[in-house]
Amino acid sequence: MQVSGRGTNVNFTIDDRAPFEAVIAGVEECLVKNRHLFSRGSITVNVGRRIMSREQLTQIKQILEAESGLTVAQFWCSPEILEETLSDISPEPPPELLDEGLDQDTAANSPDLPESRPDSGIPPAQLGLARPDLDGGEEPDEARDSPGQTLPWPTPDFPNLPDPISSIPPFAEKEELADTENEALPPEDSRDAESQSAPEAEASGGSPALMEPAAEISPESVGDLRAQPSLGTIEEPTIEPIVEPSLLELALVGLEQSIAEGGLESGQDGSPASLESRLEAASPKADLKEAGQGADASTDAGAGASISPHHETGGLNRQNEALLIKTTCRSGEVVRYPGDVVILADVNPGAEIIADGDILVWGSLRGLAHAGAGGDIQATIIALNLESPRIQIGPYIGMAPKAKKHSNSNRPGPTLALVRRQHIFVAPFKGRFAGYSGGTIYDG
Amino acid sequence: MTGKTIVITSGKGGVGKTTATANIGTGLAMRGHNVVVIDTDIGLRNLDVVMGLENRIVYDLVDIIEGRCKLHQGMIRDKHKFDLYLIPAAQTRDKNCVDPDQMRDLCRKLEEEFDYVIVDCPAGIEQGFKNAIAGARDAILITTPEVAAIRDADRVIGLLEAAELHRPKLIINRVITSMVKRGDMMDKDDIVELLGVDVLGMVPADDRLITATNQGIPVIHDAKAPSGAAFSRIVARIDGEEVLMPDLEPKTGILDKVREIMGIRRDAYTHA
């Protein structure tokens, strides 16, 4: 690994074709040796031409954060690479990308190849033998000035993918490929091998990843989406800006973690006795939760499993057990829980329920409800009487319509609220997983 | 004998806490109990005016708590000579000069002598509220059938439950039956559905109550006032009697029927 630059403009350059373990080892070694050089701050890691899996990115992030005071805010790769990985259907994988998916021997045996980066400006013919320090490789830049471009949402229709293990000899093709500027080829084969073994739920994990405030945009999540041709609820492309978490948000993470150990906070300092009398843990509602989990393994459980802990409400780990509250939530009370919340009573105006999962109110929901608070837009809010002035699922907010209040006789009945086409829709409840094509928009 | 401390609270201001305190205290004394009523609205004292005792104040609650006078020196006996005493609030201080602990000690001391200690809570949910509920064993919530008052009452119920004052009872004040019948005002079932607490009683809106308050006589003394009658029923229920809740419809005479046919509206308040 080589270090160049100084001040806020430091570049670490790593051989692009080195196997991932060597990369990790090299990064670690360099950080340990130069620990005194780093101060606290948030950085962007440029993965260059290298497409890496989510676990690998997480590993890099953890090492960087552990060994230095740096916080990895985001990963960055040039948009051209992203587009190419999406759109190109050529079956030959570029050599460096074989490293991740297949044997390490292949990598060791690969001849040095000239590579070009679209933005490096060096024509491939001049490169001759590959020189590591010209590669984009992996560059943890300190305090990168441009925080990265907005990455386009992957288009939903994907081409047919070839066999996971391609029989085409990769090396023979390389010279031809090297001649072209736009060289990057989709790492389909290696990707497919990984993505098909990854849980199917990664697909939905990819979509909320872009909604979350501290999302890691990695080509891996994109690749997973490719493995799933139909994206379910995602119907139109969205461009989401990448937002870096501020120190305030990280502090809130810690605060909410400490508060929500109990799972409930009231508007004033509630005495412990009253808090416990309101909380019912696990057993009576395990059935409810399991029924939910079993039935929707592909969507709900998957979404829960694939969202990394960093993106939950306040940074808490998603709880598998639902929170059951059997008393009315009074005005001024706030329930914050990293899981599903079931309330066997009313939620009065002025109360707030903030849950990472679904919110089910066996009564009237007249207070504020925020389901999918960790970014899960598959979450729903179901109430026997949905009269909330404002409901929120994931990042989408719906305000109550100005319709006249119904009298007791012709109330709408059990209602489900969900996200469709980036708006909140409410519809009479037909079942948690029934298809909801109708419904009225909840938009003030 | 150990008495019972009941706090009368509402959250929202102006719904009738002080009036209810005066009337309930008087009613319980009329039934033969030893009662003391305490005004904790320091700085904005009103209970003495409603009971007609404002010219007799020498010492007040803050003097008792701070030790400048003995407990009995600060208590004013009621005009009508029942076993009813008032501890007024201080007018020149504010609510921060009393602690919840001090209030609790005071209530415990009073419970040794009196059957009922009725605490009049100020509006709001801050220090005054915390002081008032500190010594209480039971709570009575006053509300009017208006959305704003219900919202505040809901908040207060949550705070009371957090302070271990479970299952407060509700008094719905200023009910206008004609509006309820027209559907312009919430009825008892709507309110109970929203708040989820038991109703202790409903008090109709009454001209005579306003007159009585201005004269410094609790309206429960007035035999002809429907609100007075309602307070009597409420007091009976507090005392353990089972009293049915009557319909608050005003009696209609022949003139009213004529008015109804001709479409002339009566005025909103009930007559005796």
C-alpha cells in the first residue's frame, strides 16, 4: 500500500488486483503504523474499479474505524462503473473482479494487465505493466471534498444473466478489452455466485439502503437487486442524495439506545413501576410475531434482517419480539421501539409511537405513528380506527384528509396504511399480505 | 382516624376545579365528615373567594409549611359552621416555594385529624400540579365536554398514572343538554371512549352557579340549582352511596312546548 499526499488530501493506494485479505491486512498494517497521523473525522472511501460485497465493505469500515479515529461516512465509486455494472451484459468479467468470487489462485496467476480508469486520463496503451499506484484501487481519502455524487437508482428491468461460472476464459479477452476506454464490465459471474447465495431478502435490503440517512451505497447492493428482477414495491427510479450522519445523529444513537433498553418512554419521568406495568414482553405475543415472520419471509423478515444495525431507529438492533402495550397511550407519551409494536388500546391524540417494524393498534389510532422508522418502507400501520393526523412509514409522511369525522355508525373500519409510489395509502384491511391496489392517498 | 386525600385536578384551566373543590368539600361536611380544603394555587388564589372567606385570611399555606404559624392557626373555619376548614394559598408568593415532599407531609398530618383532605390543584402540569398531587391518594378529574379540555385531561391522566394515582374519576362540568341532544356537544359516552376513566358525575351548566360563586356561597347550598343537586349526588357517590345519574334534561312546561312548536329557541342554560 502506498500513501501519498498530506493534510486533508491524503491518498492511500492499494493494488487493485490484490486479494481482499491482503487488502485488509495492508490497510490494517498501514493504519496501525501511522496511527498518530489520523485525527477524528469522517471520510469517504473510494472503491475505484473494485466491486466488493457488503460484508467486505463492512469489514473495511470496521477496520478503519477501529484502527483510527476516522468515521467512514460513505463509499464512493465513480458513476460510470455503476452504470456499467448495471447495463452491460457482456459475460466476460474483468480480471480483478474474479478475485472476490473465485479462487485466489486465479488472481495470483493473472498476468499483469493494463487497466484504465475512465477518469484517470491515462490511455491504456501507455500503461504497460500494471502499476499499483496508478489505480483507483481502494483509496480511503481523508476528508474528501466532494462527498460523492448521487447514484442513480438501478432500473428495474435486468437482462438475462448467464451461468454463474462462466466457461469463457477470462484472460484471453483481456487484451481486447484493455484497448477500450470504457472497459469496466459487469462482474456478473462472480456477482451471481455471491448474490444467489445471499438471502433473497437482500433485494429489499438494497432498496431501503438508499432511503436511510447513512446508507452505504455499494455496487454489491446493486448487484443483489440485479439478481431479483422484480423489485416488488419499487416502481419508479428514485435519486436519493447521500446524507452523511452528523455527530448529532451519532449522539442520538447512543442516547436512544440507552433509553430504549426498556422500550418505552413517557412524556415525563415515568416511575419504573408504571413503565413495567405497561410493558409486556415476549411470550403472549410471540405467536403474533412468529405468524408475521413466517408468512412474510421474503419481505418483512427479510427487510428486517437485511437492514444493518447502523440504520435502525437510533442505532439499536432490531428486535425480533414485538412490544405489546395493553393500556391506552395517553397524550404526551412516546413509545420508541426497534421492532413491531402492538397496542391493545387506544392511542390518544398527542401520543407518539415510533417503531422500526409495524404498528398495530387494536383501537383508535389518534396520535402520531411512525412505522418502519429505520427505513423499512414495507412496514405498515394497521388500526381498527385510523384517525391519526399524521402517519409516517419510513421516510414518507401522510397527513390526514380534511374529510368530515364519521359518526359512530359509518366509521371506515379496520384500516391499513402502506407505502405505494412514495405516498401513504390507506385502505380497508383485507389481510396483512393481501394485494392492495386501491385505497385512498393519505395526503391532507 | 386516617382520612383520605383527594386531589381535584384538570390540566386545563377554567373548567371548574375550584368550584368543584368548594362544593365537594361543603357537601362532605354537610354529610357530617371532618373536611379540610387546601388551595395550592399559590399566587393566584381563588378558593377563598369561592367560599366567601377572603376577608378572614391571616395565615396561609406557605406560612404553615415554612413554620411561621401552627397548623391550626392557618386553617379558617367555614362561615356556615360545618366541620369544614380552609387552608388558603399565599397570594404574594409563587408555586416554587413549596416542595412536593412538604405537601406530602402536610397532607399526612391533616389526614390524622380529618376524614377528607380535598386539595385544589392549579391549572397546568408543572410545579403547582406536582405539589398538589404529591400527597394525594385519589384523584378527581374535572373536564368540560370540549375537545381542548379532553386533550388536556388525557395528558393529565397519563401523568397521574405515572405518579401512581391510578383510575382517576371524572366529573364532566358545564354540560349543556340541549347542545348534546343536537349533537353539537360531546356526550358522556364520547368522553369516556376518549379518556377511558369512570364518570363520577355530570354537572349541568347553570346560571345560579355563577351567581352563587360571585356571592361566595358554594352552590350546593342552593336547593334550587341543578348544579347544586348534581354536586350533592357526586358527594354521595364519593361517600360510597350508589346514586343513579339522572338525565339532565330540563323540565319542559307548557310554555316551552309552545316555544318549540313556534320554533323559538330557549336560552342555552337550564333553569331550575
